[in-house]
Amino acid sequence: MRASFGLSALLLILLLTVGACSSSPDQPEGVFTVRNQAARNMEFGNRYFERAEYDQAVRFFQLALRQNASVDHQEGVVRAHNSLGKVYGAQGDVEAAERSFLRAYSIASEIDYTGGQLQSNSNLGELYLTLGRREDAEARLRAAEAMLPRGATTPEAAIVYHNLGSVASRRGDYASAESYIRRALEINTSEGQVAEKASNHYMLASLYSRQERFPEAVQAAELALELDKSVENSRGIAADLTALGQIHSRAGDLETGISYYERALSVEAALGRHRQAAAILNALATSSRSLGRESLALQYEAERDRVLAGGRP
């Protein structure tokens, strides 16, 4: 009796097991493993980029690029090229940055990946803006704006609006510039993006400074600095301190300007960013000379030349 019951129970278990297996999806284990690894490496790269550790960021973005390419994940390839372009641009290698962005745009166009085209156009617009190629920048940014859904409130839309604000500011259309920047600020605020909010306030500071509205410029730059410090955004902190140095200097308060420039130089030196450090040293030399401190100006210029020659700031 016990043996018969045991055999029946065993048969029932086997049947149930077979039935359960037959209804399971016929899918090989480890699907998307490589794509998931690439996504994680993109995350690592972004973290290093935010900390201005560019060599490490490049390493992880290139690894993600190879991994995505190995499984023909073209959207991932586009994102990796765009990320590499951002790092190259931050390092001052604008030619490599442009190549990466153009490659990303080309692939995104081939596969009809609108998000990739939008991001590539936005990145190219921002790059051309820094190079003074305003017409090229605006063309790319207008193309990106046209790809946005009507009434878009995404982080990508905020980047496009922010950059269009920069273009408008450069051509002296301050009303349009402020409108675009505030649209970006509204989106970044609703999304809780602190560093991006800081960037918007930094742009408002620049906009007000161009109009010689110095008290408002100082207030906006101080708010940008407060926000960047709250998330330890070193690159943003350096930019905010430099902006405060420029604003105070333009307003005629050279002593305060020098104080902010010195603080900005300390941050750039800690980050090892030679090009930015050299620009600040040049500003310090100019301000010192305006105050009649010729020997100090010469020291700053000598340090600038040393940094440009490859010495650590």
C-alpha cells in the first residue's frame, strides 16, 4: 500500500514538472547579457565624467561601444559615440568630439533612431557654440528642436532649450534667450535635476552680465554655485566661481573678482584641467595689472605659460 502510494505520487510529480516546463518560454539563458554590461559601463563612464575623471570615462565609454557593436546594438553604439564626444569636448579635443557626434548622427539616421539624431544634433550645436560657429550651432539646435514632440517636457528638451537660449544670447536676442532658459529651468526643476538647474542659473548669470545687470548676474551665479556645491559638481563649481570672478571684474570690483578667480583656479587645479586653469591665470594677470600689480601679473603669466606647456596647474 505504502509502495503503491509512493509510486503514484512520484508519477504525479513528474507529470506536473513536465507540464510546468512545457509552458515555460523557450528562451536561452543570458539574453541581452552583453547589452546589459554595456549599459552598466555607460553608467560608470557617466559617473567618471561628472567627476571630471576623463581618462576613466573614455575607457568605460569605449568598452560600452565595443560591447554594443559586438551584438549589433546600434542604438547603444549611437549613445556611446555621443558620450565619447562629450568627454573629448571636455578635454579640449574638439575635432575628436565632432567626429564622434557626426558618427553618432550618421548611424542614428541610418537606423531611423530619432532620439539619437536629436541628441547628436544637440551635442553638435553645443560644440559649435563653444567654437563660435553660431550659425552652425543654431542650425543643429533648430533641427533638434523640430524633432521634439509638441510641448515636450523631457530632460532632452531642456538641453535643447538651454542651448537655444545660449544661441539667442550670443546674437543679442536677450528676451528670447531668457524665455528658452526659463523653459529649460522649469523642466529641470520638475525633474529634480539639480546640476542642470545650476547650469540654467549659470546661463541666466551670463545673460544678465551681457546686459550689465550685474546685481542680478551675481545673484544668479551665486545660486548656481549653491546648487552645484549641493551635489558636488566640481566642473560646475569651477564654472560658477569663474563666472563670479568675471561678473565682479566687469562691474569694477577687481579685488572680489580676483578672490573668485583664485578659488576657481584651485578647483581647476584639483581637476587637472590645464586649458581652463590657463584661462583663469590669464584673467588673474589682467586684473592684477589693472590694479598696478605688475610683478604679480608677470607671475601669473609665467604660471600660465608653464601650464600651457604641459605642467600641472
